[in-house]
Amino acid sequence: MTSSGLAFHRRFTARAFGANFRVMDLAAFRASLSLVSPPSNLSPALRALWLDARGDWDGAHEAAQADEGGGGDWVHAYLHRKEGDAGNAAYWYRRARKPVCRASLDEEWAAIANALLLAQGGEAA
């Protein structure tokens, strides 16, 4: 591949991952999980979901706490549910004004991510 072709490929790949877009949908958010670090335009709650999906529960918890009173409360609930702390999760679901989730963790992660992306101006999955 020529150097100009490689440069185009890198730009195209970054765009495919939503790295250069202010608006991101769920597919681009999932694709961004292959990047080294989260896209810079993510809210703290979306950053928490990104970190969780990459296996960094502590980092995700810290990011969710940084968004207290917002989408972070919902992510915080999900994280404590994932951790197995049902009582703490129930508290955070109440704070987020969301019912305790009964779906799989993967389904809940996707539902939260999609809702937060939409609230941030993204597109529905």
C-alpha cells in the first residue's frame, strides 16, 4: 500500500470507529472498543461503559461516579449488578429512576449505551 493509501486507510478506519465524529451510534461505539483508549468525545457515563467492556471495572466505576446525577447513575447501577451487589445496584437504579434490570448483562449494557448515545445526539441502533 502506498503512503497516501495508508494515510487514507488510517483516516477511514478512525472514522469507522467514530474517532472523528461528534455523533456516534451503537455500532461505532462497539467498534471503538478495539482502540487503545476511549474516544475523547464520550460522556463520563459512556466512558464508563467503554472501560467496563474493556474489562476495567474499577476505571468504569470511577467514570460512572464522575457523572453523578446523570447517566452515570444508571451505569453505576449496572456495574454493581454486574459485580453481584444487588442491594447497592437497587439503590443506584432508584437514583437513576430506572427499574432493576432483569435482562442479561450484555443486553443491559447495549440498552444503556444506546440510550446514552441517543441522548448525546447519536443514532438509534
